[in-house]
Amino acid sequence: MTDLAVRAAPSMGTRDLIVLYLTSLIGAGILVIPGITAQLAGPASLLAWGVLAVGSFAMAHMFAAMATLRPGTGGLCTLIGTALGRRFGDTALLTLVAVYVIGNPIMGVTSGRYLVHLLGVGEGWVLPFGAGFMLLSVAFNLLGVKAGVRIQRIAFYALLACLAAAIAYAVPSMSAQRLAPVAPHGWSALGGAAVVAFFAFLGWENVLMVAGDVRKPRKAFRTAIAVAVPVVGLVYLVTTAAYLTVPAIEETIVLPALLGEDFGRVSMILADLLALAVLIVATNAWVFGASRVLASASRRGLLPKSLATAREGSGAPVRALLTLGVGYTAVVAVMAAFGLDETPMLLFTSATFLVLYVPVAVAALRDRPTRALRVSSIATLVLVASFLPSTTSALPAVVVLVVLMWLVAVRRSAAVDEAVPHQAIGDKS
């Protein structure tokens, strides 16, 4: 995900960089996003995953090249502000705050689905459980309890092992005949599936936060991209194909679909518990990152200064975390009131990041890019332009959000300029 990368120790090698890429892109989303895309577009969703797997080469190269050229730049918002000006950077930062508040509950709701499956209760409990999981992660972060790099890696490897075992177990029940018809909901559904799938490919930009710690960055990034991009694409393609070829179920969560009803109850419970453990670790990381982005916006003067206040000892930004807790609860309440599930939230989050990638690519083109960076930046813009038309249901809300954040950024920046001398963006957000 964006700006959530954990600060690595100095002297990261190529292997460390590969692990950072893989853990940033193959996370808890693998447990539900393939199922959502499959139900949206049927077997045609495999085409969306294939296009994204190829297109992600351009995105990965663009961010890697920018990280190599500007190793001390910081995060996505700082990069935009440095290249295009303070107002653009502030707007991107506020937009990122908003999309974290709106998008993070996806993780909680997914956890709620697995808990409902584990307990065997009605679907009406998914959203209340989802809100509970988000508040649980806020509480963990208030206590200074967050997953370290080692725990995240262990959870990641356990997830891959469990997923591989589930796919292997499901092979006898798979049938290629279930891949027909290819587009049961029409080819127009492919666009929506592609935008939802794009959510899984958010994370290439995380290298901006650790570029200064990478040994021999040019060689390391080149090798890491060559390994990570095909691995990420292959994992999502294989998981989606497996979900599509096993007997159909109504649920979008992947593990129960692969294991089937004949799988032992005890083993199914263990699979659900592992999924929940992975989801909780991932949600804690998202909430941790969101609280730091919120505090960064506060230090910039874009939000009340009190939100940046940290508790002594743990360093947890208490008011920022409590604000997130209120925001998460409100988002889940809105979902309940309007009968929404994760799909529109995924569409909105993906569409917002697609829009944010535009100024990043423009910034790269304005910064005397190398030929390779110019090509990857243009390719990224083409990819964004091809996907944005499929976000018609979410794009108006994204445009409204960005305009509002621009107006807030202009107003708050003007107030800051009156109080302190103008300065370049310094927070690495």
C-alpha cells in the first residue's frame, strides 16, 4: 500500500528489496480481491489481472527510477510537492488522509467476513465485526503494539504457504469447463474488475521511503523488479484461476472456496484463523501508516496541530488514532446505511490512487528524466488513462474529494504562510 513501508535498516540488499516489494503487494488482499473480480467479470477477470501484471512493470520502474534519482525525497506526496509545488503536495497529502479513512475499513470488513464464516453466523454481522476489527487495530496502535518487519514477513510466508496448500488441495475439484462463458456479465464488466484488481497493485511506490538505504540501488532495483513483478502477477493470476475453476460459492473470500465443504471442520477453522491473523497484522500496519500520515498533515498545518501530539514512550499519536477510530466507525455506518460492501470502497480507493499517480508521472517527466524513466512515466499515464473510464461510478466522488482537498490546502497553506515563513515540504508523507 502507499506510504506504509516500514523503515528498513541501513544497507538493504537486493533480497530485502524483493521482500519489501512482495510484502507490499501480496498481502491480505489476496484473500478476497480475486474472488471479487471473479464475481464481477467471471473468467474475463483473468484478462484484467494479466493486463495489470504487464502494466505494473511501467509503474514499478517509474517509482524505482525516481527513488534512485532522488533517494532522499521521501513519500509520494513529498515527491509531488517537490516537483510540482507546495499546493499540489498538500492536496495529495490531504487526499491520501481521506482515502486512508475511507479505504482502510476494507481490511476490517474482510476480517469480518472470515469471522462470520468461522462462527457460522449471518451475513448481517459482517459490518459490525468489521468496525470492531478496525477499532481493535486502533487500540493496538494506541498501546504501541504494531507488527514489526519480522512478524509481517512470517505472516506473509505463512499466507503464501497456506494459499499454495489450499490451491493444491483444490486441484482435483477444478474444471476448465467452469471458465465458460468467458464474460457472463458482458465485456463491460471487465473494466470494473480491472479497477478493483488495481487495488492489489498499490505498493510499488513504497520504495520511495527506503531508497536511501539500498546498496547499489540501480542494480538492486533492476533485479528486484525483474523478480517481483512477475511473481506478484503470477500469484494473483493463479489464485483467481483457481477460484474460478472450483465449484462456485456465493462468498468472495478465497480460502473457503478453494477448500470446499468437504474439507475437515478443524482444518477449515485453522485456515480461517490464519487468514484472520494475517488480516489483523495487515490492518495494524494500515492503521499505523494512516495515523502517521494524519500526523504529518497536522505538522504541515493542514489539520489541527493537536493531531500530531504523540504519547511519551510509545510515540503513538493518540488524537490522530482516536480520530481515525471515529472515521472508520462512520464509514462502516455509512456502508450499513446504504447496503454497501467492499466493492464500491475498492473502486473508490483504486480510482483515487489512479488520480494520484497522474501528478507523480507528470512530476517525473518534468524532472529531466532519463529515457527509460520517460518511457515508464508515459506508459503509466497511458495505463491510468485506460483504466479511469472504468471508474465512472467512483470518479465523480474522487473529483469532488480532490477539489475539496485542494480548497482546504489553499486555505490552510495561506494561513500557515501568514504565521511562518514559506518553506518547502519537509514531511516525508
